[in-house]
Amino acid sequence: MLLESDMRFVIALILLLLTGCDKETPGQGQAQPALAANSDAAGKAEIILESANGTRATLSYRFAGQKAPTAPFADADGQDVTLADFEGKPLLLNIWATWCAPCKAEMPTLDTLAKLEKDRMAVIAVSQDLEGRAPVLAFFKETKVQNLVPYTDADNAILAAFNNAIALPTTILYDSAGKEVWRIVGGVEWDDAEMAKLLRAAE
């Protein structure tokens, strides 16, 4: 039988583990947070980005240095491409779907970013819609997205490459050699000035 002091230790340990699990699994209903951290935070594993209205996303450096997956996905013409096709300059990969509310909320600012950064980095959004291009094209037309190519991954090959452990939306910054710099889980405003500072971390 555990003594009272032992019980207190066990309870404290359980609470500590539960707190860690919650920290590792950010929610999926995160739309357009304002950046609450800057690029000086690169030494930390995870940083919460919180907007004025309380919605949150997570900036993570836990996977920095990992090579981009080689899973194929389709370009606007239905031809297979991989992330390796974009090596040579920084790449911002957005993994999203038209059925994901925070994904759709951030898409207009991601479209703006694609235009602003077109000479310096590739900005691509790869849809995980099982129906392929039809819903993506309809959404792009409805929201007047003009600078993003409708890349699709109807087989969810990219999700499988990440062991299906990716919440939508997730956006990953790769350097020109195809190695991860950071990732953000949740929606953000991509045309925000503070976000621009984070994007400069990749060369």
C-alpha cells in the first residue's frame, strides 16, 4: 500500500505526463493567429503563436534538419511531382484540404505570400482532398486565389510519408537543400510582417 507521500508523487507524475501530451497535440481548429514570437526563438522546440482573439497555432523546430519526403503528388496538369523538384531555393509547403476551415481561412494570405515571395522561394499548397482537383479548383475560383498552383494529393501520399501524424493545416519551411527549418501547425496570416522575418530563416 502506498504511503500518502508516495501517492502525492505518483499524482504529480501523472499530471506532468498529461501536460506534456497536451503540449504535443495542438488542436486543428486554429484560424489566422497573429505571430506572438520572433525568429530569435529558433533555439526552442515549440512556440505558441497566439492571435488577439485567442486562436493558436504552434511553431515547431523539433524536426529541423530532416529531409523533405519523396512522396509524389499531382501538379495542375495531373503529372506527378515531388518536393525534390523544388530544390535550389527555399520552399514553403502548405498541407491543407477544402473541408478544413482553418486551412481555407489562411489560403488568401498564403496566396498573397506566393506573389510576394515568387522570386525568392517556392510557395506551394498541396490539397489532401480525396476528390482531387475539382474541389480545389472550385475553392480557388470562389476565393480568387491566383498565385497558387492547385497541387493535389488524392492518395494522401504526403500524409503517409509523415506517418499520418500531420494535423491540417500544417506548413513546413524547407531550405534550398530540401531540409526542414521549421513547421507551423494551425492557420496563420502569411502576409504578416512578423511572419516574413521567420521566412528569412531559410536560404
